[in-house]
Amino acid sequence: MTPPLAIDGAAPLFPLGEGSPWPSWPPPATEEQRALQEEVLRSGRWGATSGELCHTFAQRFAERHGCVSGVTTVNGTVGLSAALAAWGVGPGDEVVVPAYTFVASATAVAMLGATPVIADVDPHDGHLSAQTLQEALSEKTRAVMVVHIAGSPCDMDQILPITRERGLPVLEDAAQAHGASYRGRPAGSLGDAASFSFQSSKAMTAGEGGILTTPDAELGELLWSVCNVGRSRRGAWYGHERIGWNLRMTEFQAAILLPWLDRLDEQITRRNAFVDAFSDGLARRGVPARVAPCPEGTTRDTRHLAMIDLNPDSDPTAADGTTKDWVLQALAAEGVPTDAGYPGLHRIPAIAEVSRCLPAPGTDRFCASTLWLRQNLLMADPEVADQTAEAFSRVLSDPRSRSNHE
């Protein structure tokens, strides 16, 4: 079942080598980023306890995301753990985590000795739903984690009434949602706290790093303390009021991220333009695939990824389903690098061993049917989007893309 160099021996739509239409990620550093890096280097104030850039960036990022408080961290994973620790989550407690997400969403819970409860997701958009959340709750539930997967905000109108009734805090895993919004409100301000990531693949990146945001000033002070070895902002240097970690970002990272805030919206607009043109191209060609829909209430999807559902109107395990592995190989032969996406947390043995995993047919359906276009592809010139749709048309019109092909 190995595909030829291109479908039916035709020349690939996007030949490898020079002239590739796909931009690199991260994009080249700007002059402002270079200047701030040099300024930090010369100053000798490289750490957050001696410089001002981390503080300035945290405030600006928080304000940009509708929050009163921001706390920079070493990465998004430990940010999730820090928020849960601030709420007292520990051994014997359960935290609901959707099954379709990166492994860190669950490991952030497990690292505290608590139990991740792996809940199913909506089979069409990959997000936690009211039904799947209800099925995951127990007397041991201490918090609920929602994941704004691929930059698409979770439908919080489904989630919040349930959590508020039970008095459960909601933690947003916003690692992929910089600049996203739901019903006009920014991601990061939709729950009680949120953790964003600045790892290399993210929409804003300093190689590594993260930030916690919250609309609650009192919680913001607690989060700062947990991330700063238990200190209080107004307390003595060696006055450690609680157990905490040193999770501080460096001034070098803040120097990269602070100027990025001014170009974030432009990049989001560019990625959405690519996805819109690509979707139009699929529709005009009658291609039986679509970009997975945004949950109801989405005001702005950041398009960290374009999640392509190859079987939007059928069961991918049925006899006429698409053979995803073959499609991935055939698209690569056309010069379109795609990604198989997450396997589902319940399918990862190390996670399953420390979790309470619920039946997840919706997640299995979504995983079997969905592949990704990563964000560097979505930053390509708009005319490339239509050519990408043509590549999908070539591949999905080939009989070998169907599981009933003999």
C-alpha cells in the first residue's frame, strides 16, 4: 500500500527542495526582538528577579487576554500543575481531562499525585462536551481542565453551568490558543485560570516558556507565590509563606515574546485566510473532507492547527472509510507534509496506568478520521491554499485512499 512518488506518477504539486512554499517556524527574529535580546545581554539582568521584561510581558499578555494577572513560567505543563497545586489538588483527587490533547494535560495532573480522569470528546470537533464531562464527574473530582485544541475555544456554555453548580474550578489548557476568543471574550479569561505555552511549535514561542493568566487578582497572587518558591510579592525575600517551586522565565525569553504581541493578530488573520481558502478549494472540488468545525460560540479560532476530518459524514471504521495512513503518505508524496495527530490519552499506556479512563468512542472516531496541517503551512501565501486543496483532491479521489479498495 505504499504510494508512488505522486498520484498516478504525476509530478508532485510541491516538489521538495528550494522553492518550497512552506514557511519555517518560528519566523525570523524581528529587529525589535534582536535589540531587546542585546539589551538584556548587556545589562547583566538575565533573571526575572532582577529585570523588568518578564513583569512587563506578563502584564501585557494578561491584559491582551482579558485578565488582571499574569505569571510567567518555565513551560505550559508546569503552569497547569502550579494552578492545580494552588487549588490544593493532590493524592486522592481527580481532575477531568479531555482525551484528545497532548500528553502534558494529563501528566500535569499525575505529577501532583492526583488522578487524571480521561473523558471522551465530541466526535466532530474534538472538544470536551457537557455529556462527556457529566460522565466523568465523581465525588473525588476537584477540578476540570478544558483544552482549547488547535486554537479553537472549548464551548464554555456547556461546561461552566456544570462546574459552577458543583463549585469546581476550571483550568484552561490554552497552550495552542494565544489570541483566541469565545463569545467575544479572550481565551485565558474564560475559566478560573489558564496556562499558555511558548514551546517551539506554538503561535508565540521563545523555544520554551509559559504563562498563567487569571481574571481573579487574589488567585493571581497565589499563583505568583506558587511559581516563586512560596514568596509573597510584598513579603520578605526569605519569607516563604507556602510550599512553591521556582518556575520563573528568563528575561531573554521575555525579550523575544514581548514584541510578538504586536504581530500576533496579523499572524492569526493570515492563518485563518489560508484555512478559508483551503476550505473553499475543497468545496469547489467536491472533496469528501472538511476542516473540523469550531465549537459553537467561537469568536476567533487562532488556527494553531487545521484539523482535517477525512470522513465528516461517515464512520471511519466502516467499510467505505478513508485509509488515513495511506492518505498521509500520499500527501507527503505530493509535497504536503501532514501530521497524524494525537492518539487519544486513553491509548497511551503510561497515561492509562495512572488514570481513570472512560470509554471514548468519540475520541477514537476523531483520531481515526483526522489529520493536521501545522501552523507553518497555514502561514504560506494564500494561493498555496488552493493548491493544497488540489493535493487533497488528487489523493482522496484515488481508490487506494478508501479502506474497501482491493
